[in-house]
Amino acid sequence: MEKINKTISVNIQIFTFLSTWAIVLLASGVFAKFSYLSALANIPMAISVYVILRIVFVKWLWRCPLINGWLIKIPDIQGTWRGKLHYEYVDPSTRKISGSVDMLLVIKQTYSSIKCTMMTKESTSHSIAASIERGTDDSLYLNYIYHNRPGTTIRYASPIHDGTAILKIIRGRQLLLKGEYWTNRYSKGEISLTYESRKIEEIYK
């Protein structure tokens, strides 16, 4: 898979800084009586403006519908997702167990980072690493590695563990996430989620 949520390339950053520097020089009137010393003296101001613009872009501007989707290829999937987790595993007595539970996936996202928190009534998982990638079929996928910590009263049956999820981002009338997961305790299953709202849920409800 090809990662698409990389930070802005070095070339674009250099171009943006030089453009910002030029605008600062123009606004300060240096171009009217140009000198190298005056231009260099305005570098700190150019850096300050560039840093502010970059922060605004990384946190908010990239989501703007005017640029997201054609100039910016990273989909905005921040918010709360609700759906089902279908699981399958073999317990210590080698008896195969399967079923499903309601789940909540909360995504916090900027242009250069994404964090996932998965919640059920029994446990909470936090992503260790996450990214949005383009598959060979040109579809977009949310991939993340997570650490799961079940409630203390059920850890005898469901120990603390790590896992990986690969979820396809499906955009249509409804925004959906569908895919699979597997863990280092030899469990696996499928996840199906529907976008609920931009509100960030802090606890499972």
C-alpha cells in the first residue's frame, strides 16, 4: 500500500517558505529599496508567519472542501464511528468461540497524524501507529496498530493484547469503514462502522 498521509514534502515546504518571505519583503517595502541586509533581517518575521500558516494548515485548513478531495487527497474522517465487531478465537480449552459486540471508534486527525480509540463495554484500545494508505485497487484504507486493555474483571478470559486493523474507507451516501483485524492472542474478526458525527466521544455510551 502507498501511504498518502505523509507530511508536506520538503520541496513544497521550501517553496512555501520562499513565497512567505517574498510576501513579507513586499509588505515591508524592502523591494522598493532592495538590499541583502534588509532581506536577511526579515527572515525571522518570514519564519514566524510560515510557522503560523503551517500550523493553521495542518490542523484546520486541509479539511476545507475547496481543497480537500482534489488538491489534498487525504480524506477527513475525524469524529465518532459506531458499529459492530465480529470476533472469532479459540479459548484455552480449544473451543472455538465467535460472536459480535457493539463498538465505537473515535478518530482524532490532523493533516500529518491520526489517532484511533476503539471502545466496547468490556475494553478500550488505543492506536500505537496509524495511517491512511492507498491500496492496489486505488481504494483508501485506514490501517492502525493498537494496544487493547480489557476491564480488570474480565482479564482472566480476555488478557491485555496488541492487534492490527485494516479498514476500507467507503464514501457514498454514508461514510463507512469496513475491514478486518487480528491480534497476538490468535483472535481475529471483522469490523463494520458507520460515521456518526464530528463529535469526539470520550467514553463508551
